[in-house]
Amino acid sequence: MFYVYVIKNSLNGKIYIGQTSNLEKRLKRHNGQLFNKRKSFTYKNKGSGEWILVYKEEFEERKDALKREKELKSFQGRKFLKDKILGP
């Protein structure tokens, strides 16, 4: 299984869209419980907040997850997330 996910920082409200085959492990990386690159978006924007899962979709193949991730990162995808998932 592959996942496309959206996480939101509890402190500053920033969002991050990504894909992975191991969602639990990936969330731990984002929150610094496992090694995370110091140049990564979530490391630089964490502050003292926590990254919280706000949306996910499951796919059987990585190519489909990558396609959906790209869609969600587009203008229309971010509008979808704002309107339907993240609220005003």
C-alpha cells in the first residue's frame, strides 16, 4: 500500500503534502522521533509545534500515489484541501 498524506503544523498552520509506503514511520520522521534531514521543509518549519495528519488517501501502486501527490500540490489540489479538508 502507498499513501498520499497531508500534515499540518499545530503551531504555525503550515501544511505539507507527501507520499510514502509507511505512513507511521514517515510521521515519526516529520516530528523528529526518527532521523530527519535538517534541510527538509518539515524540519525547518516545525518550531515547537507538532505535525498532525489531517488527510490521507491509499493506493496500491506508487505511480498512482505520485500522480495524486502532484495533483494535490497543484493550485486546484491546494484549493480542494483548503475547501474540503483544512477549512477556512
